[in-house]
Amino acid sequence: MIDTILQRCEQKGLRMTSQRKIIALVLEDAADHPDVEELYKRASKIDPTISIATVYRTVKLFDEAGILDKLEFGDGRARYEDAEREHHDHLIDVNSGRVIEFVDSDIEKLQEKIANKLGYKLMGHKLELYGVPLKKS
């Protein structure tokens, strides 16, 4: 695995303009799941000449190249994360839109067990849980 988004773009032969490099670096630094508007805000702080159209075209290019994963959590916004991040699942707070990443070994084992029981070898999965915070008494 190549470590950075920029290196993977270059390996795939994508033409990397200075603005695409900035967008790649912003994505690499993201600890959250930014949408295009948030990526644009962050990238334009580095280079004010970047347009939102450039960000849209760049994330589409990176997504089609398999460098980014496009995530849609039902709120009308496509969000993005590095396609080569460690496996994790998502819990989405439907009130705030906050996305919490988690890994649970029991869930992983159960998914394998279910696939096996149904006569399949599990090749991958995507788990998204939607919820609201429990009220604290």
C-alpha cells in the first residue's frame, strides 16, 4: 500500500496540478468526513484561487480512480474519505450529522459467521448505523 493520497494519484498517472495537490493534502489531513464545501473551505485557505468547481472535479476524479471513497449518509451531502484507510464502520448521529468511526471485533466475527452460514466467503462490507444520542438522566 502506498501511504499518501498524492502518491497514489501519481502512481495511477493522474495529472497533479498544484491545486489538485492541495486538495489531496487537505484530504490526507482530514480526520473527519468532509463534503465538497468543507474541502473547498479548507483548500481555499491554502490557495484562495481554488474554485469550488475544481474541488468537485478533483474529488470526482479521485473517487473514479479508487483513491477516495464517496460516503452518502442520507443527509443529501456526499462526503469523502481515503479509500485505503484502515477498515472501520460508521455511526451517524441523525440529529447533528456527526459521524463516529468504530471497529468492533464481535460485529466483524458475526458478519463472517453469517456469510459462511449462507454459503459465502465475505469479501468486504460497509456498515452504517444511524441513531440519536441517549438522553442522560
